Amino acid sequence: MHKGQYLGLLSAAILAGFLGGFCAARISQPTPALGAAAKVVKAQTFELVDADGNKLLQIGPRAAITLYDRSGHSRVEFQSYAASGPSLTFSNQAGKGQLGIGFATTSTGEQIPAIFVADKNGKGRMQIELEKDGSPSIQLYKLDGSTWSAP
């Protein structure tokens, strides 16, 4: 082997070693999981499901977070509507809201704290409110359609 061939072979070996090392470093670097670099995930609806695909939780389009039972009925819902303010509703096994905590809107458009209780069909039966001046009030909605209020 003469000197020209030797330098050519040596150059090719050095270049091959450099390229091999460069490629190996690129291939062996761990790649981040999809979305790992994201700091914010945006979606209109997010649902968490169990192994069978049953919806357990939904963060959804009505500014609400809803928890479901295994039968698919809404059991707990937190809502944050701009018009009526935030509310928390607890539902029975049939998914009918029976207990609510939130705000009621007065005839003047003001929001006052309120607790709402309904029968098993979701029909309102009792509402307790704290008036703007701090005084409490209660309304009972009887089966015959009449209302009892205090004060």
C-alpha cells in the first residue's frame, strides 16, 4: 500500500468513525413522549373513562366538571356559568339533581347564596337563601303546588 492509499483509507476510517459516533448519539438519545413538552393542553371536552370505556369524569363545554357513576349517571357536577355564578349539584342514582349549592338571582339581578333541595324526580321542594342584607329566607314547595315561605 503506498502513501496515497494509506492516507485515503485513514481519512475514510476517521470520517466513518465520526459519522458512526454522530449517528449513534442521535439514535440512542431518548425521545420525549408525545405532548411531554406541552405546558397547556387545550380541548373543548376531556373525558376520563374506566377500562371498559365507561365515562367517569367529564370536563366539558358548559364550564362544568361532572363525575359519573358506573351506570353512566351524573352524580356530582360543578358548574361555573357567568350568568348565575358557580354551583355544585349532587344527584341521586337516577341522575336527578337533588341537592344544590350555589347562587340564586334576585329580581334586581343580584346573586345571593342559596341551597336547593329536590325530590327524587328533580322537582324543587325547598330553597334556602341568604338575602343581600344577611337575613335568611326559606321557601317550601308543597306537593299540591302551594308555597310556604319564611320570612
